[in-house]
Amino acid sequence: MTTTVTATATDVAAPPRADAPVELVRRPGRWIDGWNPENGEFWQAEGRGIAQRNLRWSIFAEFLGFIIWQLWSIVVVMLPGAGFDLSSSQLFWLISVPSLVGATLRFPYTFMVAIFGGRNWTIVSAALLLIPAVLLGIVVSNPETPFAVLLLVAALGGVGGGNFASSMANITYFFPQKEKGWALGLNAAGGNLGTSVAQFAVPIVVTIGAGATMNVALAGWMWIPLILVAMWGAWRYMDNLSSAKADFAGSAAALREPHLWVMALLYIGTFGSFIGFASVFPKLIADQFPEFSTFQVGQAAVSLAFLGALVGSLARPFGGRLADRFGGARVTVGAFAVMALGALSLIWTLPLQSFWVFLACFLVLFAATGMGNGSTYRMIPSIFAARGLATGAVPGTPAGIKIQRKAAAALGLISAIGAYGGFVVPQVLNASQLATGGYTAAFYGFVAAYVGLMVLTVLVYVIPRRSLAQQRI
């Protein structure tokens, strides 16, 4: 094993075999050629340290991406108190449009690492977060700001949602197959926690020392130093891998696979529900229990809305672990069942007008969405592996490699499609409020959707099927 420093470009063909000797070639701009984490000797001696260093800064950058993506979820409940005269429907649009933009950006962001390099794109994608953060600080300072301008700035926050796709795509190249699951799980969990941190920290910062007023502009300004740190850290400590390749053919093949669309639908139900409910939870609390919207602790205001995103984020790894033990389809069925019961419990207990019962029901719902996130994501490689067995695509053969490429592409595509749930959930609640003056109809709709998705999972993935080689998914 050798490490060479040179300024010449090298061949960036397919990665060598696991037993092939590793010769790292470092080029200016922190480019690394010859990366092969499957070589055990190289991985233990040098590769693991490099990969973990890149993972740490990737998590930090993605964490900030989720914060900016979901920042308006907590800002909107503060706008009326800051002098803005907006309807409830307009507030729902400010909540949901970042998810719409973020989900759409996940498609091109998936390929940016291969085009520009993981380090380079992390710097760029972190720098893009400065735009919505700065503009938010400007537009919320003036209550006369037109709604269209507020909506545009909220939409720009969607760049943070795209970061997930590029971050996950980058990290998958650094780790060997046996450690990808853990590394990607940490990367995803670190990002998801950004929603909770934003909803916890923003009310404190904008109210502390402000007396009877709120300095809502700080909701944007407060993240700028951390974004600059993320840019510096990516520039100083991350690397570009020349082995990172854009697999457009694999993505096109995955889009023709019916199971991709079935799993995308299931992921809208799990992750889409998580990110959708996380974004509207502060507003739902303010609408149903305004006296509990914030709690005064000294000079600062604290919102309990952050608990929903926190519980859902922490539950995600356990969903993946249970899927490893019992099968992803079974855990997903259980998650949808609990989600349906949680939504029903909300409908049944709302007449009690008990905030604590309302909070408990929602935390159960959030925990189930988190578990479902982990289990559905774990199902994807299992499904494609089963498809390979059913079609005789043996691992290592050209047909087997084609299946692996489709599975890898499907992970990114499904994560992008699932994120549209973050737009759908708030808009369903908005439509319910406009049509009926309340949210009960929307939650009945969610119950029906979860039951339907549960039945779909049973029929397609729990019952053994010849098309999946009778495998347990």
C-alpha cells in the first residue's frame, strides 16, 4: 500500500477488486484517485480515518441544510406577533413550498457529487444556504413585505432539502459495503435532527433579551456563522473522490422498475409524513392550543414543537434495526398501523381540548413515522436483491451488477419522491381547514391513506411472491 502525491490526472475507471493493492494518488484540490474501501488492509490503515473525517463534516453540512429547509415551519407562527397580517392558508403555503422545492432539487443534487466532486459540492451547497438565511433575516424585518416576496424567500429555503441527496450520494462512495448502512444512517439522522434543533433554538434566540417584542430576523441571521464554519470545514477537511460516478443509465433503468414506484409511494407515507407533520406541528399547536404555543423560561420562549421532529429522528435507526431482524415489510406494516391509530386517536381526543393528550398522540405518530422511515429505506436493497434472485441475476455477473446499480439509483430517487410528502401533508391540512374550518377531515384522510399503504405493503411484500423469489422483504 502506497500513497503518492502528484499533479497528474489518472485513470478513473471502475474501482479495483477488494484484493487488489491500493495506490492512492492525491491531486490538487484534494482529489483522491484509486480509492478502494473494500480492501481491508487499506481500510484499516488509512481509509477509515479519511472516510470518517468526511462523514463528520458531511453530517454537519446536511444538519444545517435541514435547518434552513425547515426554518419557516417555526418562523410562520411568529409572523403574526411580529406585525404580519397573513391568512392561515398563506401560512400553510410558507410552510409547504420549501418542501416542494427541496424535493424537486433532490433529483439534480443526486448527480452533483459525481460532476463536481463531493468536497467541492459540499462547499457550494453549504454556500447556497446563505441566500435563504440572509433573505429571511431581511424580509421578516418589515411587516409590509408582500406575501409573494415571503413565498419566494421560503421557496429558496428548499436548497437545504436538496443537500440530503448529494450528502448521501457522497458518503456512500467512502465506505465499504459492510459499513454503508451505519454511515448512511448516521448521515441521515444528523440531517433529520436539524428540524428539531431549529424548532427548539429559534424561539429562544428571537425572544431572549427582546422584552415584549421578538427579533424574528435573528431566525435567519443566527445560522450564518455555522454555515461559514461548514464551508470552511468542507474546504479544509473533506475530499473529492474520482471514483464517484454519475450513473444516469442506472437511474433510467430504476425508473422503469415498478417496485421503485411502489416504494416511493410507501416512502411518501413514512418520510413524507414525518417531514410534513414536523413542518406543520408548530402551527397546529398554535391553532389548537395557542396558550401552549410557547412557554416562558426566564426571558426566553420555548416551544415544545421540537419534540415531534426529535422523536421521529431518533426512532429512525431503530426502524432500520428492527427491519434487519424481522424484515422491513413487517416493520413497515406495523409502522403504518400505529400511524393510523395515532391519527385516529387525535380525532377522538381533540374534543377533550387537552394539550398533553394532543402532544402524546402526536409523539406516537412521529415515532411511528420515524420507525417507518428506517424500515422502508431498508426494504429497497432487499427488494432489488430479491429481484436479482428471481431473474437469475447472480451477484458479480453483468446482470447482477445491473441490479446493484438499479438499487443504488433507486435509493436516491425514492428519497427525492418521498420528500414531496412534506408538501402534500400541509396542503391537505390547509384544504381541510378551508373546506370545513378544522383538521378532522384531513386526519380521516391520513388514516385512510395509512390503512391503504399498510394493505399495499402486505399484498406486495409480506405475502411471498414468485417475482421476489419467495424472499422475505
